[in-house]
Amino acid sequence: MDKKYETILFLVLVILLNTKDGVQGLHIRSVNVPDVMIAGEVAWLECEFIDEGDSIYSLKWYLGLDEFYRWTPAETPPVKIFPVRDNPLQVDEKASSRGRVKIYQVTLDATGVYRCEVSAEAPSFHTESAVASMNIVDLPDTKPQIRGAEINYQLHEEVSLNCTSPRSQPPATLTFYVNDEQAEPSWLLPYQVIEEYGTGLETSVLGLRFPLKPRLLRRGAVIVKCTAAISNLYWESSEALIPGDLPYHASIMEGRASAATSLPSVQGCLVLLLFAKILRVI
């Protein structure tokens, strides 16, 4: 059985063993942790309890099976911090008290099941637990990068590009746009996600290949955009300009149009010269 599922099963058994119908006294009202947290940021874990006639002996926080925080009001100091294997998080001891714990410098290893456990003083010695889950997201280091663009293209030449979003967890979802319209599915070349050994980070890669047709040109070029997104937590984009050579006959027509627009100004100059000569004769 997978270690992750063994941990979850153990926690469920603990909760069932420590929960009794109709128990009066110390019990947990709620446990709140962020559903999703970005690696490196700060978050609060909250465990709210009610002591109906029972005096609390201790409140403990666990990540999986590892205890990392304990509050014992009868002891001095009341707060104790314990190291967790692989250092997935740090606890701000000064800011934390009772069931409210401030954590920071979280890593991907901080993803998991968080358990709050409260225990009563004698004579009941009642113990109760409640759990909540948190997922850690590591955002990409940079904006998506478009590679493969040439300095110039001939009409009908094939354009072949790659978009890369590096080192994130989960991997970013990539989308290509051509002139602000989503690229045709037949132009896309999906690649397998690249996993970085030892860190768990993944790099997303998406290819784009299409013929440079005249209808795609906007003022002599095509604008290609790639976006990278992770849920509603992250969105970035990059653009690349794909210049295309105009066909020869189009260049000739543009030259003629330019010459035609200059004719009225030449004729105007001739009229002015003729008018000046008439004035001299008079």
C-alpha cells in the first residue's frame, strides 16, 4: 500500500478511536488550513476548541505522523517546536499561540494531511483529533519562453516554434495564440512533461507548427503568443513576431501606389512656378 494512503488510514482510525457520541467536555470545533498555498509564502493554521468543564492539557499539530508544534499552557515556555524530516516548513514560535500557528518557508514536502489533537487534564484525559489537507504549489521561475523563431520567413514556409514553462509543480498549462486567436489544434505538438530529478519540479513544453499563409500576415508579420497558467494562481504570457517577406508583385503595386500619391504634389509645384513667371512678366 502506498505510504500516503497508509498515513491517511492511520489518521482516520485515530479520529474514530478518539471520538465518542455524546462526549461532554473538551472537543474541537474546527480545523482550518489553506486548501492551496504557494511555496515560500506565509500561512496560518487554526484549531479552535471548546473546553466544557475540562481543562486542556495540550494542543498538538502534526503533518502526517510528525508532530511539529505543541502548546502546553501549564508549562514554561508553553510553546514547543519540533523539527520535521526534510524541513517542509518553519514555525514562527513568537507569533504562534494556543491552536493558531504561523508557518513560513514551506516547500512541496509540506503538502499533506494536517492534524490537530487536543488532550484534557485529569480526570477525563479525553483526547480528540481533527484533520485538514493542504496542497503546496511551486510557481514557474520565469515567464513562458518561445524559441525557434527565425529572422525572416518566405510565404508558405513552415513556422516551427516551442513554448516552455520551466520548473513548477504542478506543471503549467500552455496555450498558443496566433494573431490573438487560439491556434488550430492541428498546429499543436504536445510534448511529455520534463521532470527535474531530486526536486519534483516539472517543465511544460508545447510545440507549434504552421505554414505562413498570406491571410495570416498583419502588416507583414504574424504575432504568436504563448500563455502559461496554473489554476487561478498563476498566469503569464510571452509573444514572438514572425516577419514574412511580401511577394514581388505586391511590392511593385505598393511602389506604384506610392508614386501615384506623389503626383499631385509634383503638379502643384509646376503650377506655382508658372504662376511666379507670370507675375514677373506683369
